[in-house]
Amino acid sequence: MKGNDTRVPLGKLGAAFGVKGWIKVTSHTSPKENILNYPKWQLKIGNDWQVIEVEQSRPHGKTLVAKLAGCEDCDQAQKLVGSQIAIFRSQLPETNDDEYYWSDLLGMQVVTKEDIILGTVKEFIETGSNDVLVVTKKDSGKSIECLIPWLQDDVIINVNQEDRIISVDWDPDF
């Protein structure tokens, strides 16, 4: 799943910013400014991916803004609103053994230490104190969500990236 040609979403483009083609950026990186470390972004515009150079970028208050190549005015920036920002997995720095990119954990199966399947990782939520796994499974045709705090060595026992299984110390009835 860590193929070098796999796209990793980093954020999305928000509203146009000013009249000179700048656009607001919603970042899913931590810290949020890390998205600005990549000089070229892949943007999903409609159903197609395009590589676009980031000419300038900067933090602006609580948000980020960027000036993209070929985007010279507010009307052009407006056409990019909502576009997903991604890079290839190979562009990301390598992680240590106890570090993970959220994108690598999505879709992994989550099981208790008693081998009870809780479901698969759908997404993550940042809460400020710790991140939370959103795990979903089907039960009698209904989708059920379970929220599990990402507390390594307390709740998260093991992450086996090869088998795509996260082992947790968690009550399945919680």
C-alpha cells in the first residue's frame, strides 16, 4: 500500500483570496504549514489530476494562502475552489518505526487484544489532546462507528503495516 505512485492527500483549496490569484489552503498536515514544503502539488480538478507549481505561499492568520502558477486573478482561483491537494507517497519523508502517516492507516482492520474485529479505519479526528480513530463496521446491514483514542502503548497495542491490522486494548461494547 506504500507504493511510490500512490497519491497522498494533503489538503484542499478553499476560497479565493484577494484579486491576484491567491487562494486559501486547508491543510491536513501536522503542523499545517508542512503542506507549504512541497513546491509542486497535484490538484484533482474535476476527475483529472494536474501538477501545479506553488509560486508563493505563506501563513495568513489562522489559515494558509498560496499563489499557484497560471492562476492570475480571482476568477481563475475560484475555478480551483474545492480541489484536492495531493503528492506522491514517495515525496514524503520516511517515518520511524513508531510513526505513521494517517493515509497509511486508512482502511486497516482494527481488532481487540482478544481478536474481536471492531471494523476498519475510516478517518481520524484531531481533538487537541490526542487523535481519535474513527472505525466503522457493518452490523445487520447498518454502519456502526466506534471512536477509539490514539494513545500508543495504552490503547493502541500494535500497528502491523504489512498485515494492515491495528491491535487495540478496547472494549468492543464501548
